Amino acid sequence: MSDDDPAGPQRRRVRVWFGDHIVADYRAEADLADRYAAAMSRRFAGLRVTSEPISPSDPGGHALPGERLWEVAPK
């Protein structure tokens, strides 16, 4: 999938790992995800940073809607 794809731009999932534990999990458009991965690699030089494409079937792979989904804000 590319940025010219009618389904929309590709989204990626960036994770920062401390051994087997995920200490950061970020999902964004490919260019923002690449910038985040580079920043996390500098910030956490000794930790593994992965960046993987998000499949369209992944429910967390879609951007959040721009409108409020509930009438009352959480307290």
C-alpha cells in the first residue's frame, strides 16, 4: 500500500522494547511513524525499536474519528 492508494496512506506501528516488554506503542501515518522511530532510537539507544505496517484488518489500524463519540466527557 502506498500514499497513492485509494484506501489511504499506509499506517505503521512503532514499538520500543525492553527485552520482551513493550514500553512504548505508537501508531501513525508512515512519515510520522518513521520520525517517531528515529527519535525513540536516539532517546533509548540501548533498546530495540520496531516499525511494522498495520494491516487494514487490524481494528487499531485506523485513525481515530475527528468527532466526539460520547456526550459526556470522562471525569
